[in-house]
Amino acid sequence: MNRTILDRMKRYAFTLFLTCFTLSVFAQIDSEKKLKIVPAEESKKDSASTLLLSPSKPLSNPNNLNIPNTAPLLEFPKKEFSMFPQEQFGNPGELYQKRISENIDDLKLTKEEIEQRNGSTTDVYLGDIRSNGEFVNVVYRDHGYVDGDVIQVLINDDIVHARVYLTGGFKGFKLNLLKGFNKIDFLALNQGESGPNTAEFKVIDDKGNIVSHKQWNLATGVKATVIVVKE
């Protein structure tokens, strides 16, 4: 009897072990199915970049909000580096020069106007005077701004006054006339501070009559000549 009970207990223990083993195998298989891990794939582009570069793709809008369309990235031409600001307007100097070129005819000066401004660069003949008197008085002054004009006076090519400083008042000399030509030269030694060498002169005969009244505008080294002819 004891042997029979022992055999039953062995069969029962074997059946229980077999059942537990079977249940464990099925539980493991089911667990592997449920816990299957799917490996993550790395995105080639960041999600934020994808949204910026794909404006045509609609965004999810669960709350019906107005989402502005994202403009595509624009490529602008590269500017060369410069330490100085770029000019936005035309050069005023070029515009002014163009305007002068268009109106050049209106800006042309006559020969007399050029000499008046810069002084004559060639010797000037102021005419001749005829007189039967014994002498004439020759006077001169700076008729413009007194700026230090200096002249030299020659009679028949001989220096009679080496340096004469022109002032605002008349001064001069008495010339005893020789028969024939009496040539008087006024040589500009400088042009003063403002230039040119400017002077007003008078020739007065022995009776007090003004027989010549002229002006000159000379560059440095240029002469003004007047001739008194005694018959």
C-alpha cells in the first residue's frame, strides 16, 4: 500500500512539473511578442529644418489657429566687404562738372575779360600823343585794391624810376620832351597780393590839358607803352 501511494505521488509530481514547464514556455513566447523593440531610425534632417525648408507642407492645426505660411529661404548676392559706406547717390562733383559742360558756351570769357581777371601776358600799346609843348606831366596810381603793385618806369628804354610803389593817390614825374618820339614804358614788377598789376595813368600837357587817360592790367614782366610825339 505504501508503494502504491508512492507511485501515485511520483506521477502527480511529474504531471505538475510538466504543466509548469509548458506554461513557462508559452508565457516567455507571449512576452517576446508583446515586448518586441523596434529600433529607431535617425532622421536625415532635423524636424525644425524640415518645416522651414518645406513651406508647402501643411502643419497640423488641432485648435484651428491661423498659422502664417513660412516663406522659403531666399539667397541674396554676396556683397564685397568694404570699410567705407557705399554711395547711394551720384557724386555731386560729377553732376556739377556735367552741368558746366552742358553750359560751357555761357561760361566762355572774352579776351578782355581774361586780361581783366588775370592780367595781360603780352605787352600793351596804349597809343600815341602829339604835342608841341615843352613838357608833359605823367601821373599814375593803383586804380584797384591797393595790394602792393610795383612798377618800373623807362623813357626811351632808359630806366628813370627803378621801383615805384603804386598807391591810391596820383603821383608821377615831369618829362621834358625831345623832338620826335618820347617813348614811356611802364613795366609790371609784380602783381601785388590779389593780382594783376593794375594802374590808372594820365598824361597832362604843359597847358594843364589831359591828353591821355588810360588803364592797364598786366601780368608780371609785361609792359604798357605810350608814345608822346613832339613835332
